[in-house]
Amino acid sequence: MVELARRAAAVLLLALAAAAQERGTTAQPGGRLLLMNEGFALGEREAQACFGASAGPRLVLSIAGETPLDPLGEASPAGRPGSVRRMALAPAAARTLDWTPLEQALGEAALIELLDGRWVDWWQLGSIDSRATPLALGLREAHRRGTPIVATGAAARYAAASSVVPYAEIGRKSANPRRVDLYAAFEGLGLTDLALESTSAAGDSLERLLRVFLRSPLSQAALLHGRSALLLDERADTARVLAPAGAVWWVDVHDARRQRELLRGGTISRARDGSTWSAGSNGRPGGVRQIAAEGTAEVELVRVLAHPRAAGSAGARAPESGPSATPFARERWQDWTSSAAWTDPRPLVLRSAGAQLTLYLDGDTAWERGTDGAPQGAPLLGLRFDAAWEFPDPGR
């Protein structure tokens, strides 16, 4: 019996992972969706820019026992006093919960907020025995009819199509005992087709996202850091970046070569605060393009290798080594997603005892044109990378 239960759990875990990794474009265009890496206060002007001037009842959902920051405070989306209803939900009581008051509140709300918690908390509240609960169904219906939704922290990652989740958080182990990866991509609520990852989550590095890319068909994600957010308007096919004290990167390995311990030819693009992007090909960051604020024209880009600052000798520069620090730690690679760092165009190799990250420019790498043609600190678009790991002891 124990062995049968163990096999059943493994099958369920594989099914969940497969659903997340093979998920197609199924999100229905709906109301605006603000996904915040961590909660930060929105001023009246920002709130109006995000959600318009209409006021109405607002529903704020959080996890019982927590007191997360509410980005909108006590104000309505227009900054005027409005009706705010707050409900704290207990994941452990999901099976016995009376859903009626919540269903009614979801149906009446002019704006809905999901605040922080853990990914697994929202997952337990949104699905029981693989069936969507009234919370999940109500949120999807509210989104379809155009109700704006704000989600912060882990709730934002749950609201997306999928995100990287530690096996430990859901109390399970990898279905393949010969692999020691600690994370997998799991399907979320699916209010957008975008996959979302955060440097604030456990691990705090690019590595866990890339290793999920290596092991699965999942090939694109938005990586958020600090006080940053994406305002998604899927009816207009746009994503606006809010990063007052943080950063947003698009990471894509759609065209990369996957080998056992190697990803070759991925791209990472840094999004400027206030920039607006068009998702292009089904929301795949490899197909995103930066557009003008009014959404009517593409931003003019300068190809890095065509600019005088990129002139230099060929070949790789001396590698940067740090045996005690993974090359995927944000502090090691983030500065290189800015044009100011590339006074020397040769590839950069970041190394540790068991891994290597190579960053390099190619003919598609570009930056947004500034007044001088090469603004200091301009974010790079389409910076190439290769990621490699040491072959582990049996069967990683």
C-alpha cells in the first residue's frame, strides 16, 4: 500500500508539472492585471493610470494570519474614499469553507487584490482534488468581465500562467529520484499566458529559472526584482513596466539549444521603468518589442555591434571567477544587462566551482536610442547567454 501511494503521488506530480510545462495560450483577454513583485504603495496618479477613474467596491484578499502591505491602502482606484471589503482566507480550512460570501464579494467587486502569502497557500485555496474552487472560478470570471486585479508577491506568481516553485514548499520531492533539482514549473491561475519568476523568492538567483528551462518545454518568463511590477492589458496586447526601485527582465530560451547540463543561445532583455512592450507572438518574450508610450510606434533601437562603442578586439575576455558565489546570483550578472558595462564587446565569462554563465553580444542585441545614440545605462535588449553546469554525481 505504501508503495502504491508513493507511485500515485509521483504520477500526480508528473501530471501537474506536465500541465504547467505544456500549457498553451488559453488565458482569456480580460481586465487589467497588475502583477507586483512585492507590494509597494501606488499614489493616486499611478492608480488612475493603471485602473482609470471609476470608483466602486474593492475586495482585498489575503492569507489568514498575515498583514501584507496593501498597494492601494484605504482609497478607491480613483484615490477617493470607497467601499473596501477585506477577507482573510485560511488554506487549511479550504475543504470546509463556506464559499458563498466570497462568491458574492467577487461578483460585486470593481477591483480585486490578492496579497502576498505563499504560492502553495493560493494553490490550496484555488484547487481541491484537482478541481477549481469558487475562488479560482470567481477570479477567472471577474477577469473575463473586465474587473482589474492586483496581485503581489507569491499571489502574483500564482495568478500567472506558471511559476517556479520549490518542491519543499508543496511538501514533495522530484518524481525522478536521480535528479537533485529542487524546483519545477507549476501551473497557476492562468489570468495571463505569461510565466512569472521573482528574485525575492527562495533561491534569489537566475539559476533556478534556467534549470527549469533546461528540464522542461517551458521557454520564457518575466523575472522581477525589488519594487517592480508589470501592468498587463491583454486586450491591447501590452505590458507596461513599473520599476521605481527594482528591475524587470524578459528571459527567453525558445531558440536555445538544450543539452544535459547546457543551455546555449538564450536571451535576456532588461526593461526600462515606464517602458511599454507588445507581447507579439503569444506573449513569448523572444517576440516582444518595446513600443512608444502611446502604443502607436516601435521605439528606435541601436544595434550594439553597429555602434562605435562596440568596436574592439575579438575573442573572449579574461573570465571572472568566484568559486564561492554562483555566477547566477543577481549581483554578478545584472549590471551586464546595461549598455554602460560593455565598453569591451568581447564575451564575459562568470564562473564558480560548478557552473558557468557566459554573456555575449550578437547582431540582434540592441539598446533604445537616446539623444546621444548610446545613453549611459541604457537597458540591453536581446543580450545572449550560455549557461553550463558541471556534470554531477550519478543522475542529476
